Amino acid sequence: MSRALATTPLPDRLPLPPQLDPQRLPAHVALIMDGNGRWARQRGLPRVMGHRAGVETLKRTLRLCSDWGIEALTCYAFSTENWSRPGEEVAFLMTLFERVLARELEGLMKEQVRIRFLGDLEQLPEGLQNLIADATARTSANGGIHFNVCTNYGGRRELVQAARHLAERAAAGQLDPAAIDEALFAAELQTAGEGDPDLLIRTSGERRLSNFLLWQLAYAELHITDVLWPDFDEAALLAALLDYQGRQRRFGGVEAAR
Ligand code: FPP
């Protein structure tokens, strides 16, 4: 991926905080946006108000990542397990996704964001599927940050689908099983063509992956913060990036190998 953002002349770009080394930013940040419900409960509000506030936080975070020169942001908006939430909450989230997409598309174009949705999209409401298809097509040639929204996404399901597809190709005689290596496998994943995340940020203090990007996060640095997602602000993002820049990445070796 090229550092297109560093050269694209966008208006009013927010400057990189001086504490950060621009040469050692993560190219790809993954986000588990947890704590919306708790944020709302703390304020005596219905849970869904937390999701509404969470959208504003996501917009702000995307803008900051884009302006600071991060090349890709992948967020976990709705997991394959989230269908088990109360029906009204699921319906609210689907309507929220539709409204936000419809409302923000022009802004994404202006900011040169390339948006994609990862997950089993055919199980989503038809109106949302149409908006997703439109936003994906319209932003596909944009040269700015890659913004991936995992929606009805599950890491294990993604791995099983990849394995099944490779097995089908092998059974049809189109693929020698001995030719299956990590690169070929990764090319079957929904993230094909995107570098693996360098940094995973999870808010609200839970210390688990929750079936998110199980293959892709193999070597990611983990930053877990107690901040609830709607409260995740510029200072919290800066803290995550400073934490990342303080790590020595070894990829299983003895010194930084790449
Ligand atoms: C987790 O908080 C959050 C979610 C399941 C939904 C996140 C979705 C958004 C922020 C909107 C994204 C919108 C677009 C268009 C990409 P939680 O409900 O699990 O909070 P809790 O752990 O405190 O209960």
C-alpha cells in the first residue's frame, strides 16, 4: 500500500502530535469498539444511545487516523454473534448503519476514504446491502485511508469459508493441495490485498479477541484501554499509538525483522 495520504492535499488536516514518530506509525490499525452499552448505562440512557455516540467516536477516529497518515483502519461493527442481542437493539444497529452510510458518503468521498465491508453481507437487510454496494463502488478508486467495516463478521467463519473454497478447488483438480501456503490461504480471506493489522485497540478493558480477525492479528501489538468506546478521544488514540511505538516488534525473531 502506498502512503497516499501523506501526499493527498486534504483541507484542514489535523497535524500529527509531535510525540509521535511519523516513520513508525502502524500502517494498519484494527479496532474493537467495546463499551457503548456501559457508557449509556452510566448516564441512565438506553443502550442504543451508546451506539449513537459510538458512531461519532468512529467518525472522529477515522478522521484522526486519516490525517495522521495511517493507511488502513478496520473496525468491528457487528459480529456474527451479535444477532443474539435483543431484537430491538439489532434493528436499531441495522438502521443506524443505514443512516450513517447514507449521511456520510459525501464526506467519505471528500476525504478520499475507500470503504469496504467485510463479513457475510447477504444476511443484512436489503436496504443496507444496497447502500453498502453503492458506497463500496463509489469509493473504490479513492486514494486515501482504507476503512474496513466488519459487519456480520466472524473470524472462524471466515477461516472455514477459506478452507472450504480451497478444498473445493483441490477436489475439482484446479489446485494441488501441496501448493497451499500462507499467501494462498490469506488470499482467500475477506482482507485479501490488505496488510495485516500492526496494532489492535480494544476499548472498555476486556482482554479477548472475540472472534475478530483471528488469522490477520497473528503478530499485531495489542493495546487494551479501560476507556469506553464513546469516550475514546484524540488523547486515547495518541496513548495507543505511543504504546505501539514503545514496543519492539520481533515477529518471533530476536530483533525487529521488518
Ligand atoms: C460494542 O458495545 C459496540 C457494538 C456492538 C456496535 C458498534 C457499532 C458502532 C459504534 C457503529 C458503527 C457504525 C458504522 C456505520 C460503521 P457494546 O454494546 O458491546 O457495549 P457493552 O459491552 O458496554 O455492552
